[in-house]
Amino acid sequence: MMSFVVKSDFEGTKRVMDQLKIIKLATSLGGVTTLANQPATNTHVALNPEELAKAGISENLVRLSVGTENVNLLIEDIEQALSAI
Amino acid sequence: MKSKPVVPPIYMSATYKFDTSDDLIDVVQNRTGFIYSRWDNPTVMEVEKTLASMEGYDHALGFGSGMAAITNSIMAFTNQESRIIAIREVYGGTHEFLFSFLPTLGIDIITKKLRWSTTPVCLLIRIMTLQKGKCAVSAE
């Protein structure tokens, strides 16, 4: 389980999410499938901007729950998705 | 495909994948699709639809257990102003919830407002007449 911020804004981060192919855009974590989400739009959508800031959740934060796929495929997928910024 | 399965499939997935972030945001904001089975699940929705139509209501809610249904429906209709009247033979889990847990929230189990009953009554199979009203739960 890891998180990272995309060197971009909300829209740029969304583009990265949409570009992922092997990694699925979905809520949840800890399963065998690698899932990514943008907490500000789903898992933490109930928090207002101040609460998000207090929790350290920026709009370009990505949460990644790593599954059991081949690690090189996952790295390649993230690399190609980041090129969408 | 021009047909549907006679037996609705059981969807086991906890989560749902999206093609685009915009689709995900739309589902989170407008419930236009599935995002997480705790909220909506195609199999559970099928059961809810069937139950509602059998009972003559517009909507029904499905839960993972009887106590989940009981806890949710009581919590939805009570606050510290509430008083609950319950039958003697109420299911043990419900009894514990009513008499041990709710008082810790300041809800007394004494007189009226929410009438709580299950039918048939656990173990004794006593049939209670459920009035068609705001909420009826059959959990046992």
C-alpha cells in the first residue's frame, strides 16, 4: 500500500488515472488486483477542503494498493500513465 | 445479448472498476452505477427489488445479516428523544442491542414512537400483525 502525488493538478492527476491499463481505477485495497484511486474524488469525498488539507490529502494524491501482478508490468503501466500529464 | 439469466448471478466483487475518472466521480456524486458493494451490489439490488415488489413498497433494503437490518432500521428512526416499545420475546441479539447498547446513546426502551416487532417471533413462532406503515422488517 503506498501513495504518491502527481506533479500536476486535479485534472492532470485524473488523466493519469484514466490512462492506467493494468492497474484498475477502483475503490478498495488489499486485494490481489492492483487498484488506484484519487482519494479526493472517492474514498475521502465526504471531507471538506479544510478537512482534506488537515489530513494531508491533496487533489493530486494517488492511493495505490499493489496486488499480485508482475511488478515490471505495474511499473511500466505507471510510467506510461504518467506520460499523460 | 437478447436474453437474461433465469437465475440472477451472484456478484461477489467488493469493488467496481471504471474506464474514466469522470464516470467514477459521476457514480460517487449521483449513484448512477456501482462503486462499492457496501453501497450497492447488483445481486443485493435484485433481492431488494423483488422484496419491495412482493411487499408492495417502492423500495426495500438488503443487509448482510438480520442484526445489521435491525441495527440500521432502529438507528435510522431513533435519537435521544425516542422511546421504543418492544415485545417480550424479542430476539436475543435485538434484546442486547436495545437494552445494553442503545441506553449508552441516551435512548430509553420504555414507551412509544418506534414499535419494534419481528414476525414470526423467534423460537415461539408467534405471528405478529405488522401494520403497513413506515417500516417493516422481517429478519428471523
